[in-house]
Amino acid sequence: MPVPKRKTSKAKAKSRKNHWKLTAKSTAKCPNCSAPVLSHRVCPSCGYYKGKAVIKVKAD
Amino acid sequence: MRHNVKGRKLNKTASHRKAMFANMSAQLYEHKQIKTTLPKAKELRKYAEKMITLGKKGDLNSLRQALKFLRHKEVVYKLFNDIAPNYKERNGGYTRVLKLGTRKGDAAEVAVIQLVEFDNETEIKPKKAKTEKVKADKPKVEEAVVEEAVVEEAVVEEAVVEEAVVEESEEPKEEKPEITEEIEKKDK
């Protein structure tokens, strides 16, 4: 059975993983409190969604 | 083919699932809005909306079918008398699921499920403040009861002094029903 002749060097491994990245989540601005929010989710800072208060946020 | 129509199993036996969704439906009708994980919220729609459909029919057979699933008479009567009539004009889609993001401990997606026609009545109080209030009231009430018993046994002169103390300590006792009323109002 064919096997690798050499151990993959650190440089080789790292340069391969160079293209393996996390991408930032795109956020929208909350129309109520203008904090950044994930789309289709209730705003975590003011508890509003589609112009209505859904949950009471503790800090309020 | 009947693929993908049985719904989520949620790591539970059939009886466990049935009991859980019966409880969750009852809580939803009581509080108009409950917070749970996203898969449970999505699955709850099936059960909760079927009960509302029964409530809209409103005949004896559907009442018995609702009692069979929900098992709490008060909740079923509330559903049939107060909740279902509000959905006369709506054909399905009685609940709304809103995503809240992920939970800290296990990164599970959390959601709120609410009754569509009642979404203006659900001003939710933060949970911590509620439990603190209840806890703070209980010991005071007990103290007041104990002190009253002491006053009855004590001499009249001492009773005059202690009455002032009792009056003060009775105040929280009188407040308590008002606070529970407030909580009930907000829950509605």
C-alpha cells in the first residue's frame, strides 16, 4: 500500500491551511436601537423584532 | 411517499414527547408566549395549532378531544372561551416563532413561540426580578404572623408598643396580593 514518504512539514501544513478561514457574520442594523443584529433574529440589545417588543432585555 | 412527515423525535420516547408538548401547549395558552429551543418551538406549532382548531369548532366532541391531549380543564376552557374565538378570521398560522440567537451554555438556538393574536399583551418581565420579589416577601409574611401571636399573649402595655411594629410588618403582607395581581396582569 502506498504511504507518504515524509512527514508534512510545518510550513507545508500551515500554507495549506492558509485558505481555511472563518468568515465574519454579516450583520444588519436594528431599526429600533441601531445595534448590530443578525438577520431574522430578535435584537439581543433591545428585544425588538419587526417593530414590536418580543422579549424584555435585562439591561433596559 | 410519506417521507419526513413524522416530525422531530427530539431524543425522547413517544410518551415523553406527547407529555412534553401537552405541557408546553398548556403553558403557551396560559402565558401567550414561551421561550424554548428552536426545534421544540417549531414542533410545538403542530400540536398547539391543532388544539386551537378544535377550540374554533367548539362542539362537545372537540372539547373532549382537547381534554384528551391537554388534560387540564382550566386550560382547555380558557382555550375554548378566550383564545380560539380570536382566530375566527384566521385559517391556520395561529402561532409565530421568532429566533432569539444561541444560548450560552450549549450554543443551542433559542426561540420564542407566541400566539399571533395576543402578541401585544405579552410584556415579559425579566425572570430574576420576579423571583427576588417573591422571595423577599415570603419571610416577612411569616415574621408578621409570628409577631401577631406574640402580641396576643403579651401584656397590654407591651402590646401598644408592639402594635406599631406589627403595623409596619403587616404592610408587606398587604402588598403581596397586589404584586401577584400585577404579575398575573403582565402574564396575560
